[in-house]
Amino acid sequence: MKTKFFLATLILLLSIVTMQAVEINGINYNLYESTRTAEVKSKYKKYTGNIVIPESVTYEQITYSVKSIGNNAFESCLGLTNITIPNRVKSIENETFSGCTRLETLVIGRSVETICKSTFAYCERLTDIYIYAEKVLDITSKKAFSEDSFYKVSRKAALWVPANILRNYQIHEYWGEFDVRPMAAEDANVTEVVFIPQDNSVEMRWPLVDNAETYSLSIKDKQGTVICTLEFNSEGQLQMIVFSKITTYKSTFGKNF
């Protein structure tokens, strides 16, 4: 029994010794050399703008997989507007993004399985939630008032999910309250673009996805901010153009939309 206790204590001490707190490209991490994993940590309300958390980071020639985001890591970051959570993260912990009152777009990677309590509480400007996981995400807090994972988030927010599990989200007790929409073929993974100057037109091609009713194509600026989103039906016909903040956009051919 004493031997097992000693080994457990030794492992704990080694993990502490090999942990480094560093900042890489504007994001704070705890790096664990023994497991080659990284955890995103708080920056004391200083995260701003559009942040894409990478799937891995390299520090002193060692690559670490980003597999977790610590409790309260982005809490009350009032300047945060867009966040992308990488595919290797499995759980979004308590109050991670609570109080990010200017957060508008949330992208959740494929491996996330659970969203814990108050994770996105008070993110009142959140309008688009993209969930890439192939099964319905578990909500641990359900509707426990202030512990609700999306407390104070409008249920009119668009919830974009894979088309093959669209119905599962629509009938879900919690998720079904949102404006559930089918994700548009990996957000329109365009495989080919053909410019036709004589007709002032562009021809785009992308693979069809079973059960997908709509396809969308997001146009972004150099900073990764979405300028507008084009929505097509299953036959490739343009149905709608949704602009984000910018109301006038000048095309290559000099026409304003």
C-alpha cells in the first residue's frame, strides 16, 4: 500500500516539475513535457478579437497537442469576438467563456464531447454556433438557471450541425430550442473555382453531402473575420447573402452588393 502511495506521489511531482507556463502567439499555455500535451490558460481578460486555438504548438523544438482549455481561461474577455476550439479538445470546462459579452461566433471542433456548466453564460451577442462533432454534444448543466451552459444566450442563435445528425439536434430537449441548421458541406469545401471574365462570373464546385439541404460559403478578410456568407440550396442556386457588420462590399468586377 505504501509503495503504491509513493509511486502516485512521485508521478504527481514529476508532472508538476515538467509543466511549463508559456505564451505562444498571444495564447497562454501550460505545457506538460511528459505527455506532450498543452492546456490553454487564462490571460487575465486580455484575449481579444478573433482567436483560433491551434491543434498543436511547438516550444523549444517539442510539439505539444492542445487537448484542454482550463476553467475560466477566457472568462470576461470583453474584447473577444470569435473563437475556434481545435479538434483535439474533448471537453469545454466550467465558465471557460463566461462573460464574453462581445462573442459573436463559436466554432467547436470534432472531438468535443461535453460542455460543462456556465461555459458560455452571458455571451449575449452570440449569433452563430458551429458544432463539428459527429454526435450530439452532452450538456452537463441542462437548464439550471445561471449554471446553464448558454445562460443568457438567445435561442434565436443559429446552431450549425452536421447534416446527418440534424434531426437529433432538432428534437433534443436542450439543443432543439436553438435555430438548428444543417452545416453546409464542411462550410462549402470548394474543390474548384473557375473565373469566367467575359461573363463577369465565377463558377465554384464542391462535393455534395447526403441530407444537406443548404450549402454556405464564408468570405473572410486577411484577419480571418467573416465579411459575408453566401447560402446555396442543394441544387447550387444562391438563396441569400448575409453580411457581417459590413453593409457594402466591392467585388472584383467593380459592382457593389
